[in-house]
Amino acid sequence: MYCKGCKNPLPKKAESSKFCVYCGRPVGGVPTLVKTAPPLAMLGVLVAVMVILFRPDPGPDLAIQDITYSPASPSAGQNVDINVSVKNKGNRDAEASITCCYVDETSVGSSETDPIPAGTTVSLKFRWTARSGSHTVKVAADCDSTVAERSEGNNSKEVLISVLGTPGPGSTVLKVNANVDAFSVYVDQALADTPASSTATIGELSAGTHALKLTKPGYLDWTKQVGITAGQTTTVYAYLETGEGSATTRNEIVTASSTSGTLKVNTGLNGVRIDVGGEFGGTTDDYRGGTVNGLFEGTYTLKLTMPGYKEWAKQVGITTGQATTVYAYLETGEGSATTRSETITASSTSGTLKVNTGLDGVRIDIGGEFGGTTDDQRGGTVNGLFEGTYTLKLTMPGYKDWAKQVAITTGQTTTVYAYLETGEGSATARSETITPSTAWGTLSVDTDQTGVDIWIVDASRACEYGGGVDSSGNNGNIKIPAGDYTLKLTKTEFRNWSKQVSIVADQTTAVYAYIEVGSGDAFTRSETMTPSTAWGTLSVDTNQTGVAIWIGETSQGYEYGGGVDSSGNNGNISIPAGTYTLRLAKTEFKNWSKQVSIASGAKTTVYAYLEVGSGDAFTRSETITPNTAWGTLSINTDQTGVAIWIGETSKGYEYGGGVDSNGNNGNIKIPAGTYTLRFTKTEFKNWSKQVSIASGATTTVYAYLEVGSGDAFTRSETITPNTGWGTLSLNTNVSGVRIWVGDDSLGYEFGGLGNSSGDATVKLPAGTYTLKLTVSGYQEWKGQITITGGGTTTVNITLVAL
């Protein structure tokens, strides 16, 4: 039975009903007024059945919508961009997946695709280098099957690409080089390529003249006529500039036989616009300048512009196969800059001027033309100067104007060293003309301070400023014409330091100065420093930082020798040859003194261990010389904070330092000889042993300190560099066992404690000993052991409880 209103078949159980279960109309037709409705329960069941029958399957459904590629007619060797659209046709969002691209069933790449919302399409791009022939491109969404989809049948799609033959030797090719990437290349108004890089290669063009056009969103359209010759390659260089509309380009036709040259522009600025003959030639980049290729032979007007700077123009001559190099220094302001009138060519013969100053941002003017500024205290270089004599002028706000005559010679460099001083007006500068052959000498100043001003005084002239020392406390390349001068070093709140110096052509006069806090003039020795001064070196190694070094004699006063660094040493104190008293001082530490002998060209090394206290520390009386035979003492103990003393009871003990946080000190330097080594630590017994130190060798001592007072028992042997040490490896069943090594008739030397596992390692000279083990709550154990040099004796002992 059917409803006459909606025409739907009625369920059998509803055939006797007066109303249709679907539309609610009377079974006989459409009522004029419906006053009743089907039962709600029956209607709910029906709606649920319809939802189940007609609702689409839940879940995502990834499908490849479209595959396109560019260029439309690729040639072999070209890069082909394969553009893919992936759509989620499902009713749920698709999680992240992988989309794969294949050419002739070979993978050319995959893309990690972000989650795609339901009903959304995303675009992907793959790149393939074309090969001649026909190829099948297949793209598959969710190629690793990570997404649970309603349907897997629409995940992939294929297209066919036909590629022209491979360009090879003798092929007709157009190469376009641009300053941007991802630009579009049109030949005769047809899209020929859209390379991802800055180079496009187009093959199989017919011989003749073609209209070349380069476009990119945000850039001016660039056009040029190109002449294509069969079997040859035509290369075009294009510089695209930002903006809208069409760029200005020269009207020459570029052909395979076009003979061109190169223009190289060097400036001191980044982003300067280069125009050659009215056509845009690019911009300078990161202070490295800019290069314009593909310029035909001829003379052009080079114009450099940048907002905030004066326009700079110069005539340039381009020669086939050669590079014309131009150095331009732009100055701030408006209008046109002053430039010399010469035409710069590839064969221009020029010289170079190098200006070195102690300041950054000094303005350089050569013959009235701006020559740049000094940079980061490294000076400035002015290239491309024709031969002649110029007035060099250096200016900087807050500093006196500095001027000098300079002579430029073709193919040579004229170097000027200028140190500007603060103030107004003109600085005092020597009157000589500086040439490439000026006989310069070098003054090297090394100090312990930064910010020290260097002044070079001539008796007949005023003080010429010599610069300042750098952050390392030195200035090692002060150039001065040969002669005798007074060197003066000054710094606020420090004493003035002076020394006579003699400068010799092509040689270096080195001066080492240690500046001390105070006012007035510091004490300095009276010798004149020359390039031939016989200098030696003093190396001071201490256990403290901030130690002041004084070198001299009580009767003459002490010249400050600097301080030790954060490692506790100063390894390069230069001193004229001679014998001095070395004195080391630090607040709250005893003064340490030793005679030192300095020899020319040699290093005298001193190792000093300063101890807390006041007054003068005890030190041995020997004079330390460059040939002092030093040996090394290496200490190993079971404690930290142990003080090391080296000497004799009748002479006193010189402090030898302390053991570190590992209980050892492995690099104590001592002149060769025999000493009593003594270890002390509060609440521990004093430990002593005779040690023999040999030149160039290491004497190693192993000591185990025991709690108590007074002197500990130690064996009487003298430890030497060739002592045959062996190892006792002890294994017991009890932790904290006290180890004693010796003999009943001599007593026992403490050998250490077992660890928490009942094990211990003890270093002993080779020999036979009685080993005694004691620990609270267990019976004492005794036994004989034999230690061999370089070997290990292992003893396993089970202690018996009391």
C-alpha cells in the first residue's frame, strides 16, 4: 500500500493507520487541516533508521585532485616543478601524512603534509630534472598508510610528461642568470621556464631574434632582445629590481657572439644601487661590493645611489673579457659628491693607500675627494688612486684634524699610521711626505693594563699621539719613521711610565711595561730600548691569583713586574738580561723572594707557593737561572686540604702547596736535590719522608694520613724517581679495615682504610712486608706480603669476629 500524499510505500503494520508514517498526511491524500500526528515512538524509530541508511561513512578521505607541471614543454636538463593538489574529501580532519612523488616508478621526493581539515585542499610541489622522452608521473597521498581513510582507491593519480631531447655540445641553448630565484622566463610571450634557482636553461629555440621577458611578483618586468644562433649557447645576465611596471634596459641585442666584460664595484656600504648606462645593475651586498656581468665593450656612466648619501658618478670603460674595478666611497648628504674626472678602465694603473688609526669611523679625504672611513680600529684602504701626491686629511668629531702629504705610486701601496687625539683644531704631525719607500720601524708596546695612552716624544717637537693599548694590554704594531724618541705611557689613576726608545728601519723595538696605581712618575730602569736589546723571559707560576710581581733590588727600588693571572701564573714577563731579586706579594700572604738570573733569549722559570700570613716567607737561598735543573714532585694522599712542606728541620721548611679536592698535587716543581717532604693537616699526624728530585724526572709519593697528633711513623727509605712501586690489592669481608704495613720490630706505617666493600688499593715500594689489618669487633690479622715493582699483589682475607 502506498501513501497518496508522498507516494512512499507504507509498512504493513501501518496500512491500517489513518496517517502516513513519513509525511503525516491522511493515507487517502493531503488533508485540509492535520489535527493529529503519528505516534512519537514510531516517528523516532523511523528517523533513526533513515539516518543509519543514508549517513555517509565517518572519517577522512585523502585524494589527489590535480597534477600540473611547469614549464609546459620542458627540455632535457631543465628543472620541472610538479604541482600537486591534495584534498580531504572526508567528513573528519586527516592527521599529518606523507605524500610521495614518482617518475617512472622511481621516487623523486616526498613531502611531510600537515593535518588537512575536512573538505580542505592543500598544494604541494616536487622538483624533477627532466630527461628526454615520455615519462609517467605518479603522486600518492598517505603513501605510508598512516591515515585510516574511508577509501584508499583515490589516493594516487598519474600524468604523462613529454620532454624534448637533451641539450649537448652544439645544441641551441639560452641561459638566463638573474639576481633572484623563482622567476618566470617568457620567450616570445610564451612561458618557457620557472626555475627554483637563479639560473634558467631553455633549449631547442629556433634561430633568430626572440623577445626575452623575465617576471616575478613584486619586481619590474625585465625585457631584452636575444639573438639565437643554431648550435650555440646565448647567455644573458639580468638584474631585477623591485617595483611595478617595466624596468629600463639598454636596447642592444644579446647574441651568442656578444663580447662582454665585467664591472666590479666596491663600496663601504651595503645596498647601494648600481646603474650602468641607465640600466639597473644590482646592489652592493654586505660590504663586499657588487659585480655586473655581460657588459658590451664601451664607455658608460656608472652611477651609485643610496638614500641618505650623495650620488656618486664616474665614467667607466668596459673591455671585452676583462674586469674593470671601481672603488667608491659614498658620503652622507644630498646632491652629487665630488669625484675626480678620470675614466676608470680595465687597464687603469693605480696605487693604494692604507690608513691605520686607533679609532673607528675616521673620515678619510684624498685630494678633497671622500675616501671612506676607518673601520673597527683596523683602519681603511683606498684603492684605485692614480699616481701623484695628495693631501691626506683625517677628521672625526671630537678629535683634532690630522693631515699628512702622501705620495701614490702605480702598483704600490703607501701606508700611513696615524693616531688621533681628542680636542679641536689641528694635531701636531711630522712634516715628512709619506711614500711607499718610507723607512718605517716598529714599536711594540706590551702592558698589563687596557686603555693606556701611548705618546711618542721628540725633543725638538711636541708630543705626537701614538695610540692606545688594546683589550689585551698591548699595541704591537706602532709604525714610526726611524729615530730616537721618548716613550711615555699614561692612564688616569696610574703612574706615568717613561722609557727611551730607538727606532730602526724595518726592525721592531719591543717594550714591556707594567703600570701601577698611583700618581706622578713610576720608577723605571734607565736603559734605552733598542731592537737589539738582549731580552730574556721570566715565567712565574704560583698557587694564587692576584699576586703582584716586583723585580729589582732593595737599594734601587723595585720596578713593577705585573701580576699573575686567573690561573696563578704569568708566563711571559720580558726583562733585559741580568740578575734581580724577584718578590711576590699579596695581601694576607707572606712575601716570597728569590734571586733570579735572566739570560738573553732564554726563559727563567720560577715556581712559588705562597702561604697565608704576614712578613717574609722562608725560601731557599739558591739563585734560579734559565738552566736550573728542575724536577717534578707528584703527591697522592687519601686526604684533601693537606699542606705540603719541602726542606730540612735545621733550615726550615719552604711551603710547597696543598693537595687538591682529589687528595693529590701532581705538578710541584723543585730544583734537583734531596729534601724532607712533610705533610700536615689539622687533627692528623704529621707525615714525613725523604725524597730525591732529579732533573727532568718525576718523583711520585703515596701517603696515607692517620688521625692523631704529633709525627706519624714512616719508613726510612728515600723516595726517588726510579723507586720501584708496586700495588697491593686487598679484598676483605669487612668495611673500614685499617691497613698497616711494616714489621713488629720497626713499627707499622699506616697504609689506609678499606672501602665500604672491604676493598683497598695501596701503593708500596717493592719489598717484603708484614701486613696487619685491624677493625673494631674483629680479630687482628697479620701476614707476609711481597710487592714487586710495577706489579699487583692481590690478597683475599676473611676477618674473624670477636
